[in-house]
Amino acid sequence: MAYNLQLSNRVRQYLADVPSLEIEEKRMFGGLAFMVNGKMCINISGDTLMCRFDPDRLEELSNKVGFEPVIMKNRQLKGYCYVAEEGYQNPDDFNFWVQTCLDYNPIATASKKS
């Protein structure tokens, strides 16, 4: 699946403005993933953001406009959500989601290298 280039540029610009982040872009989950300090942080697939967040914030975040749980193998993936376009179009909402991902990144676990 292709990803929204304008949306990827918004994420790229936001991350570039944060000092001391090691950022790598990878094709992942059918879109473009932004790895921050060696960990998947945020992904763009089509017009949708896939956000990685603190699982303890699920109840709070699930009430946000555009929130959709990530379901893989018939179960909800803890600490991940999709955010539809209506949930991030407003600049403040966009900033909220990207910052939510960045806030969790330092305590998130890195995937095992294969």
C-alpha cells in the first residue's frame, strides 16, 4: 500500500525539529515507519497514522477522534492504534499524536534483531 507523501513530510518535519533524535525511515506494515532511537515510533500507511503509545493511556486515547485499535491475528495489539485523517488534520491534533509517540519512545522496547 502506498503512503501519503504529504503526511510523511509532516511527520519528518516534526521529528527533524526535535533535538538529539536518531531517525531512520523503513518500509514497514505496508507503509513508511519512522524509527526513533532504534524503535518503531510512528508509521504512515495510506492516509492513516499508526501510533505507538503507552498502553496505560489506552482508555484516554481511545476517546480521541479518529482512534482505531490495531487488530492483528484477531487480537488488539497493546500500545498501538491507527489514527484516521479526521483525527490528525488539525495541526494541534497532529502534534498531539506525534508527541504522544515520542513521549513513549524512551520506555518502549526495541524489537529483537533477526
